[in-house]
Amino acid sequence: MNAPQFKIELDGVGHFLADNEVRVPKYQRSFAWEERQVADLVQDIKRAMDADEPEYFIGSIVLAEAETEPAEVVDGQQRLATISMILSTVRDMFRLLDAPDAATDVNKFLTRHVRRTHATKSRLTLNYQDNDFFRLRVLDDDAHVRETAKPSRHSHKRIAEACVFLTKYLAEQQKAAATPDDYLHDLVDFLETNVRAIFVRVPSHANAFMIFETLNDRGLDLAISDLLKNYLFHRAGSRVDEVQTKWISMYGLFEAGRNEGLVVDYVRQLWSSWNGLTRERQLYDRIKDTVKGREQVVQFAGQLEDGARVYQAIINTDHPLWTEYGVTARQHMGTLNTLGITRIRPLVMAVLDCLQVAQTRNSLRLFVSWAVRFMISGGLGTGTLEEYYCERAREVRNGTIKSAARLRDAMAKLVPNDEKFRAAFAAASLSKAPLARYVLRTLERARSGEEQPELLVNENEHEVNLEHVLPDTPSAAWNVTAEVADAYLNRIGNLCLMKQRPNVAAANKGPKEKSAFYETSRLELTKAVGRTIKKSKRWGPAEIDARQKELADLAVRAWTLKL
């Protein structure tokens, strides 16, 4: 059996584009470079030109070739797409200089005219999600077409933003040049012959995936999602089409409105939900060491596809999945998201996958209580807590835990009990306004006898504002030192909720004047502050401590561990 023939050549990137047609496979991620990466590339090219360097090397580009189709870009699409955008910008600048022949000549790097059919073919075709927009916004020679192209995805916006940045940057360089025409010609020449890459052509995707992994082993900085994708495709063998379809389905759910980092977060948290806490730096190696055979690869790709729908519902509580669980469960998930509780997501995924609907509802309420108790009481590092959440997720998936009550019991030694939570709450300060507003809204609902007080309500800070009773710069009327004011400013007992207009009117007035505003509130906890000030004729450490102790009793009921 003959060894596969690899072709390796060093070529100018512009020259390569002018001589070839290549396309990005459908399974590849969409255009991902932000302005920072685009700026790094074009600025590095400028520095190399200014220094009269004979070449600027941009690394390796891996191509999988087929007999009848254009070669596919397995690695290198971000660089090729960005250099195409630079050339497109130069073409447009030639048009503005009334140099149509030069502009037409630059088009050879972007498109090819088919004489017989009069069609225009792209030198670089992006994936199915990006290509139409890339063709209109970058490759098309009609300025009106480019200007009216509307982005509909985040990757489209990144392409559009890259074009805007390049137009501004290259215009500045052109303006600073002694001869604008010569600057543009010099840039095109440098892109054609001096900006160089090693083009690795392989006869099949399997070989391309192997080359891609070898590049990573040799220290090339590659995205975890790209490494994982190529590993799975390589191992899939004859079932690669099936795995590619599942990957595209999974990836599309995130790329429609999110960034690359979210995909990695999802894969890591799904893997941790099944296999225990795994750090991002460990993820790729752990998967490689575990998922080896073709059947394992197909099964794992299916888990990625199925889990993505659940994860999408976790980060977007408008998802139809929540219809089955009801409004209350949806709101509990929204509360966790608003509080920034992301490390519990492996456990949430396991619960949504494995527990009955009623048990899932109870579990989500329990998770909110855990989250607040940990946030107020502290004691466990976030890494340690995530490890426990992942262990509980594994127990849910293997059937050891089948109910919210068993979940509660399994975490009983870790979650602050009522006594510890009450003591911690009585001394706690809240410096983050969103968290403080949530805590006070919840306590208000508990005070009024709401059955589910911990649900997130009225988070609009313009309607319900956070008020510090003792202000940060108190006047003499408060009769407290600056040190005392600083120590007690963010204590929960010194905080209340008010409508925005009364809050502005109260401002830094003395306690007597403020009490009148509080007494007119329809919120019972706020009104009680006014009554306390009116009765004691002051507001200081003693009053704050006493009020916070009462609120601590209320907090134990609001974030209950009872089911």
C-alpha cells in the first residue's frame, strides 16, 4: 500500500489566491477573528514592509484535496479571509483614486471570471453560514452591493467590523505615504509575494486531520474546539459524515448568537457532567484518552448534539424546552443566570436530562437557595464547589440520585445550614447593586408571604432603585464618623428599595427628612425603616444591626432548604 502523498510548498499568499480556488468545509467554524487579531495581522505586515524584510511568514495552511472539487481549507481560513479583506479594501481604494485598471487587477486575488458562462467564481469560499455575506460584503466589485449587505449573524458582524477597521487603517497609511498610488501597489506586491505561508496539501480529510493534530503537538496555538473537531473527524473513519452532521448541528446552536468561548464552555461542562470536574486546559487530552474507537466517537458526537439543545435552554430561558417545566422553573433558571451562577450548569444539565419534571422543578428552586447561601456565607472556593456540583451530576446520571431530596441530602454537609446562614446574613455587606436589589426584592416578597419569594422580580433598576439609608458622605445630622459610615454603607441592614424619583429626592438628606420618604413607600421593609427612624430619631450602627438581624430571620425562610 502506497503512503499518502503530501505536497508541501512555500508560496506567497496573494499568489496562491490568484492561482487557486479553495473552500472552507461546512463543518468548520465561522469567521471568528475580532478586530484585535485583524489589527495584529495588518500591522505586522506594515512593520515588515517598513523594514524592507524579504518575507513575512504567517505559518502553515492545511488543505485537503479532492479529484473534482476545490481543495478544502482544514486550517487557515481566518488568515486567508482576512488577507482577502485587505485586498478587497485596496481594490476599493484604487477605485477612489480613479485607477480602474489597478482595481480590476486586484480582483484576480478575489474572484475568477469564467469566460464561457460569464459567471464569477470566488477564489475563497467560506462555510455555508458565512459565504453569502462574505461574497457580498467583501468580494463583490459593486460598492452599492457591499454597502447594503446586512449582517445577520455574529460572524457576519465580525466580517463587517473587520472591513470597517481595514478601510480606516489603510486610509491612514495611504494618507501618510508620499505617493498614495505607490503605497497601494507596494502593499499588493508584498501580499502577493512576500507574505508567505507553507501550504500543506494532503489527499484526504483523514490525513488533513492528522496534520492538524501534528501542528498542535508542535506548539501551534489552536482553539480547543478546532482540535476536538478534527480529532473526532479523524477517529470517525467511515462514519465521518455522520459525526460532521452532528457537530454542525451542535455548533450551529451556539454560533447563531454567541462566541467561540461559549462552545468550549459547553463542551467542558457537558464532559464534566458525565466525567467529573475537568478544567479547560485538561479537556482535549481527557477526551482523547477516553473517546478512541469509532463507535465511541459517534456516541460522543450524539451527546454533544443532544446536550447542546439543553444547554441552549439553560442560557436562554425563552427556549421552548421550559414549556414542559412551567413558568416557575424557567424563572429559577433565570435567577441563576442573573446571579452569574455558571459553575452549577453541569448539574443543571444532568437534572434536566435525568430527573422527572416535578423533581427538576424542586431541584432548580434548591439550586437558587444554595447559590445565595454560598454567596452570603462564603467558605468554599469556586473551584471546590464546582467539583462537588460535577460529582452530584455524575450521581444523577448514574442513577444514584433520583430526586431533589437526595440532592439536598448529598450536599447537606457543604451548604450552610439555617444557623450558619442566619449568622452570616446578619453580618453581611453587599457591594454589588444587582445582587443587593435581588436580595431585597426577595426579602420583600418573603415579608408579604409570597410562596416563591426567591423568584426574580422587577429587575429594572430604573423602576426599583437601591437606596443606602446611611449615605456614603453623611452630614452632621447623622451623628456618625466617616469611618463608621464607610463600614456600614453596604451592610444589608442599611439597604432598602425605593422608586427612582423618591430616591433622587431623598439623596443625602438627614435621617429625619429621609424617614418621611420611606414611610410613603408601598414596600413594607422600606416603610419599616421610616418607622424606626421616626421612633428612635436616629439611624446608625445599632439600628442597622437590629434591622439586619430581623432580615436574617426572613432570609432563612426566603432561601429555604425545605422541599
